[in-house]
Amino acid sequence: MSTLSPLVATLHVAIGGGVGAALRYQTGRAMTHWLGAPIVSAFPFATLAVNAIGSLLMGILAGWLVRHGSENSEQLRLLLGVGVLGGFTTFSAFSLEMVLMIQRGQYLFASLYAVLSFALGISGLLMGLAIMRMAT
């Protein structure tokens, strides 16, 4: 397995992240075109779609890397897993981390991670909104 320099590793993530973010944006546009703006405004179908698709693809990538790992595995993990799928949806990384903890029998940590991710994510957003409301 070759070791990437920090700069090359960062470039892999940045390039993949740009591609993933563009794919997420285009998925949102496609869902709006397909379902119509009123429906997409009523329920976050695009976010649901990228979370489900990203998690599926993360599972395929992780399984493929385990089965067919090669000297390029780290480059593929950084480019596709951290970059493309991370830019497409961070939920795919959350899903992978949850499954790994469950497979290792770390049920308490998995539960804690799920609860904290949800609670801190929602409360962080609410706090950010409150800060911005006070600033105006």
C-alpha cells in the first residue's frame, strides 16, 4: 500500500468532494424537475434520495475495498469515499461508522453516536439560527 503525501491526499478529497457536491446539487434539481417544486418543498425527497443512495454506494465501496484492496485502496477511499460520497452526503459516512460499531458489538457507542449526532446536529442548527436572529 502506497502512502500518499498530505497534499496529494487532500487533493484527492477536494476533487472528489467537488464532484460529490455537484452531484448532490444536480440530484436536487432533477428531483424538483421530476416531482415538481410544490412536492419537493413539502418533503425533502432530494435529501432522502442522496442519503439513501450515498449509504448504498458507501456500502458497495467499503465492501469492494475490503474484498479487492490493492495498493490504490487509499487513493480510492479518499477520492470516492471521503471525497465524492462525503460531498454527496455525509450521511453515508455516518451509516458506515454506525454499522462498523454494531458489527464490532459496540452497541452502547453506536447508540450514543446516533443520539448525539441527532441531538447535537439539531441543537447546533437551532443555536445557529438563534445567534443570527439576535444579531439582527
